[in-house]
Amino acid sequence: MATATINSMGTLNEKWGICGFTSALYALYEHSPRQKQKGLAPAAETETRMLAEIKTFLRMLQADNRADLLNKIEMFTRSFGGKWAAFEIDKYIERINASVKVTNPANLGDFSIAMPPEALVDYLQRMCELKLAKILTGKESDPKELILGLSKSSMKMYNGLAHWVYQSNGIVYSWGQQFVSLENLCSSKGYDGVAWKIAIT
């Protein structure tokens, strides 16, 4: 295995649609030397560790009676259609619980889950301790560091939101890769543009 770096934050997003979580972990990697020392990068590459992180977040929302956010996550995930059209968080958590018995990560199945903007901000504040994270309204000048929600015309919720990426000093991070510009990523991956901007600090 190559040496774990910031790119490790997004590698699991290559096989699962968990871009909200991985984009937040890119930001956490940049802002938390303590988490780097504790092994954040190797953990982000480990399926069971990532699933435990997602489950913890969902359980905390349940414990805090945040039915509003849980319902939004559920409905947004369903909007991707296909096998996700009947997505239920309780069943998703049951699958995570069962995953500990799977010895080969290749047999885990798909653990994609879609994060609406409000849920992603909550995750940044709650789990990553980035307390100043917020959705930008468009009136502010863009900071050098953002989580960007990219749109596709085929998507019908949240202004066409289809994918989250992390951007810092002009470099865009996603899927364990780095892109020299947002335009380069959008043109190569088929996104229309930016639908959401979340400031980290």
C-alpha cells in the first residue's frame, strides 16, 4: 500500500457514494494535526472504520432527535433511484452492523449514502469539530478552502446536487485524486457546475 496521505481521504469514494463524508475528512486532515498523528489517513482507507464513522454520526442524530436531518438524508439518497429508491436509515445501519462479519472487503456491497447540505454542515461541526462550518449564501467572497456541491441536470433535489468535493488553494480533491481546477474536474466527470458552497472556517 502506498504511503497514506491526504489522497487517502477519498479512496473509498471510488467504490461507494460517500462523497459528503470523504470531503469532510479532507478538511479534517488539513485542520487536525492530532487526527493525522492518530492515523486518520489509514483509517479513511479502511472500510470498517469508515462505516463505523458513518454509523456513529447517524446514531448521534437519532440520539439528538434530529429527525429533520435523518429524513433529509433518507429522501436525498432515495432520489438517486435504482437500488436506493427505497433507502431506509435503520436498514442501512443494520447492514453496517452485519458488515463486521464479512471477512473480505470485496464482499461488503455498496454503502452509498447521500448527504444534503445541512447534514454535511452538521457532520463537519459535530464529528470533525469544525464548529465554524456553514453554508455560504453567495454574498460572501469565496475563501481559499471550501467544500463544493457539484450539480447535474439529471438530479432534482438541492439545485441538482450530485457530488461533494473539497477545494483548497485552487486544487480540488475527490475520489483519492487531485484536480488542477474545478473546470477540469467538471468537464472530465460530467458535472454542470457549483450548486453549493460550504465554508470550513
